[in-house]
Amino acid sequence: MTADQQAQQAEETSEPRELSTEEWLDQLDHEADVAADFLEGLLDRLDLPGDIDIEVTEEQAFVRVNEVGTGLLIGRRGQTLEALQELTRCAVQRQTEQRAHVRVDVEGYRERQLEKLRDKCRDAIAEVRETGEAVRLEPMDAYERKVMHGLVAQSGGVVSASEGSDPRRRVVIRPESDGSDS
């Protein structure tokens, strides 16, 4: 293999170059549009009503399906929504040929679940402070873990880490080390 071929192969397998904030937001906006088109087509094929809203933040694109009028797209404990998320992710990645950064929600289900997780995390933080013992939260996806780590980081006296492998990966909250580990 020539040096040029090696360089090209390295370029193809390496992480993409760092994007400016504007380029990143444009990419997220494009991903959200692709996801919305996919979901709109799916709703049409399933003959379901629904409005699709898009929100793009500096972290992620959110595509929300509202006014479906049924829990069909959520399923038991959000299992259908998880499948819908995966299908949407695949559709976006196939069209953009890049890792997708789109999060799908139906009828606010994910936001309600995230708020419940925040409450559990706050309770766990209080428990760790009170008992000095580590607390393991329930398994959650990468975005939910990121939100929990952010919540812990804003709190004093505790730290967090993720442990385990997906889909059982979870956040563990521990007392902050006082530096006297002897």
C-alpha cells in the first residue's frame, strides 16, 4: 500500500474534523429534517395523525411527534419508541452517511421519563450525601446518562461515573473524595 493510500484509509477511518458551531448546527438541522421526513412517511404509511416539531440545540436535534392520539408509537414501557428511535437513527445515518444525533420523542413520553430520572438522581445524590455510600441508578441510554452526569456535576460533594455495558449501562453516584485515601 502506498503512502497516499495509507493516508486516504486513515482519513476514511478517523473521526471527522472538528466542526465550527455553525457547521455543527447545520448538520444537526439537516439530520432533524431527514428524521422528520422519515417519521412523516411512517405516520402516513401507518395512517396515523400527528404533528412533527423539531428543536435543535448545541448538543442534539430533537424530533417530537405530537397529537398521534394513541400510545401505539410509545408501546409498553417505551419499547416501541425505542424501536422507532433506532429505525430513525438508521434512516438518518443511511442518508447522511454520518453518525446520527437525533432524539425522537412521542407525546412527551421521553421528557416525562427524563424528569422522573432527574428526580431519582436528586434523591440518590441526597442519599449519597447522607450515608456516604455509592448509589447505582437504573440502566439508561447515553443521552439520559449525560443528563444525570450533568446534574451530579452541578451538585457538591458527589461525583458520578458510568459502569456496565449497553443496554445495562448505568450511572453510579459516589461521595466526592476528600483526598485522604490512606
